[in-house]
Amino acid sequence: MKICSPFSFSSSEGGGPVMSGKAWFLHAVAASAVAAGAYAVIRRHRSGLRSRVVGIIPARFASSRFQGKPLVEILGKPMIQRTWERAKLATTLDHVVVATDDEKIAECCRGFGADVVMTSESCRNGTERCNEALQKLEKKYDIVVNIQADEPLIEPEIIDGVVKALQRAPDAVFSTAVTSLKPEDGFNPNRVKCVVDNRGYAIYFSRGLIPYNKSGKVNPNFPYMLHLGIQSYTTKFLKIYPDLPPSPLQLEEDLEQLKVLENGYKMKGKSGCVDFKYSRLDWLFVRQLIDNGVEFRGGGAQDGQVIKVDHEAHGVDIPEDVAKIESLMHERNIS
């Protein structure tokens, strides 16, 4: 699986990544910093750079498309349990909780060991539910990750990716992830598409195919992007979100991220991908500083990060998706 990085790489004949000139420069900076005192960097990261992270899984029973969806069984386990178990594998999360307004969901989650925060039925979307749950938690957190309850195969690395994108961009207020869209999902309204500009800022999200060409067909050669739904926010921004006025595009598409864009907040992407299977020492030096809070780029206020990942989306939107998920799990020997 791949997660985007500010740096670009190409493959060498030996199979490892070859750094760009800028990355080699950063390697020298990294090596010097490690030699001079990496402990100070790590301490700085822990003390002041958004180190406290909570993952919140909003779940409601009364879904218009699939009532009771969080409790549907997938190979013998409730879907909400499988999502929770995957989230618990993310290394960046200090705590994972389920936020719900339904006692049946709450009882189920407590049964498999999850912490539950009860929220009101008035929450209009998952983001508002996350915000209410955050206010009820005893501990204080710097970042909140909104993890979709209907993603039972969510990759822990994707959760870690959106968190780290926010941690290494001090001026950013939220981050999200996209992946490649399958051609057969081009006209599926349950698969949300995303387009970005040539600077990497998200332009729009839609349930329809975007961009839409005049032939009215999916162009197999165009790199359409699929929004994975997972989003992380600074706690300060999350508290602002409920007070932002509902926007026409948000209401028409029923997509809460459009409310963010229409109210003037930007989502900025990055190009260049690093495959996690590589373990080259020079990259690890640079990665260590990035992961521990050293910032190598500028960023504007109210930015958000969009990371591109190599991931097959396997969300459950309608009852028919359950059989597809179970079939995929059998193929991959996932119990």
C-alpha cells in the first residue's frame, strides 16, 4: 500500500527508491539532526505537535440506505466490531471510541470491549457526532480521526497516514485520503469522487462522475479519484464545524466535506508516493524527522491535507455489499 509524501522517488535497478536531489539534501539535514540530538526533536514532537490523537467511529442505526448497518454480521462478527478492530491497529491513535445514539449499537460495542460515547439523535452527520463525543471525553486531544463505521477492511496505515499528514503541517486543520476509482464505480452514487487542481488543492467532491466528459462515458485513461471518507481534524477546527452554515452544495450532494470547502477552507494535496515495502536507510533518516515533527515545507492557514493511497475501497453502503466483502475476505483468508 502506498501513501503520498512531499518527496518524489523513482525505482532503481535494485528495486529500492532513488531519492531526488531535494530528498538527498534532507537526508543530510536529517543525519546531522540525529547526530546532534534526535531526543530533543522527539521531545518537541511529543510535547507540542499535535501528539494526542483519538479515533472516533460514529455509528447510527437509522440509515436511510441500510437500516441497522453497523450491526450487520460479516463472517460472524458485527461490522462495527471489525472496523473497531482495524482501527485499534493504527499506531498513531491513543484511544478509539464508538459514538452512537442507539442503545443496541452501544450494547453490542461494549460487549466486544469498545469504549462508547452516547450522542444525541440531533447530530446531522458523522462529523457533528464526532464533535459531540469529543466534548464528552475526559482526556484532551489534539487531533480527532473520523473513521467510517462501514469500512470493515480499513487499512491501519491509512489512518496513520491522515494523522501524520496533519501532524507535520502545523497550519493545516484537517486531512483526508483518496485512491484510484474503479471504472465500474464511475456512476455509482455511493462512491464519492474527488478532483484536485494542479497545485493539489481539492476542487470538488461529488456522487456523480467528475470530471464528466461530453461523451457521457467513463474514460478508461483518466485517473479518476475516489474519496475514502476517512478524515482527521484538529480539535479546534472540529469545534468550529457545527457552527459553519449549511451550504447549498453540501445539501444537494449530501456530502459534509462540501460544507468545509464552501465555507472557505482548502484541502491541499501532495504528489509523489513512497511504497512502505522499502526500508532503505537514507529514507528512514528523513522519515524519522518528518514523523517526529520536523517541518520541511511552508503551509497556509486553514489548509487541509489530501493524501493519495494505493487502496481498494471496500465500504458497505447497501445490503448487497456484505456478500462482496465476505467473498473478498475468503479470498484473502481473513477470518
